Amino acid sequence: MSAPVLALTDVSKDYHGLRPLRIASLSVAEGEQVALLGFDQSTAEIFVNLVTGASLPDRGSIRLFGRATTDIADSADWLTVVDRFGIVSRRAVLLDALTVVQNLAMPYTLEIEPPSADIRARAIAVATETGLPESTFDRPIAELDAAGVFRARLARAVALDPAVLLFEHPTAEVARADIGSLAAQCRAVASRRGIATVALTADRSFAEAAAPRLLTLEPATGRLGSGGWLSRLRGP
């Protein structure tokens, strides 16, 4: 059996909040889709930084593709790790004045005014895969609604075929009516490409639709379980 693409054991990271971020244990297999509830915006950002090797835990072990993040030697080595991640987050910048195609061409080239025919075709292919309609391709990102921006972020995140896709509170600005279709698109794209996904979200409806494995963080202990205090907030 192959090693998990991502494994956290007894992790603690102090970020000067109420308590440190603690993760007792989390293992994500190749191609597995997992949603995590119980992370606020700050702890979600800390989690993403930890699992991508951008920061190191105060305690515990984080292994990416079988390798400890503490073994990353330098910035060049770190970039080879980061290249295996795609991130869907408001922190992942799209350039509002550029068109959808130009933004989605940027993972492949900086020659985007205009992109070559080959690069344009690649950008359109990934836009189509994530559900962006043809009418948006040559429109500035600033003209898209929140669901369209979400799809553009997803397209940008998967453009270079990552092994792991991280969602960091991706639906915070999205209309409730769009959540189901967006979650289904995320799950379909990840399944088709065989990408492992970890969704950190406060949106339980998105979590349930985006991933078959749903876990809730107990902040005091760091345990991730299928029940927990957050699930009880749903009521009867």
C-alpha cells in the first residue's frame, strides 16, 4: 500500500490565538476527498501554510508524499513541493482587469496579451472543465459573479495537474443557491483527475456535497471526528 499524500501526527502550532492549532491525526490517501469543519479563517490559513511547508509546526510531524516538511532544504526545494498543490482561496489572487482566459493562461506563460492559440486553447479547456460558460472567456474577472470567480479560482488551481487540492473557506462570498452545483463541480473535477482534496470550510452543505469523508475538529484536543460539537449546531 502506498504512503498517504498527506499525513499529520500530533501537530501543534501556536499562532497567538485563543489556543494553538492542534491536529491529533489526519491522513489523506492519493485521490481521497476530505472536508474539514471547525476551522475558522485564521486556523484554515495556518493549516494551509503548514501542509504546504510554508511554515513548520511547533510540535509533531507533517509528511507530504512520504517526506517530512522539516526535511525541505531550501526555497528551491520548497517550490518543488508547492507545485504539487492547488489552492482555492480568496488569498489566491486573480487579476480583476484581465479576462478569464488571460488569468487562466498565467500558470502556463506570462505572454498573455494575447496568449498564443495553444495557450488560449488550454485555458479554455480548464475553464470549460470547471463550468465557466463560453460567454465569460473574454470578460474581465471583475465582471463575474461570486460563483464565476469561484470557478475561475478552481480552474487556476487545477491547471497544472496538482496532486493535492486545498480549499480554504472557498464559499464565503458565494450565494447559497450556488453552493450545491459548485460543490458537485469540485468533486467531479477532483475525481476525474484523481486529485486528493482537503476542504476547510464552515459551510456544512458544501462539505457534505464536496467530499465523501467529513470530519469535525475539536479545537481543545485536535481530534478530527465524524461527530463533534459543530454537528450539533444543526439542530433536529
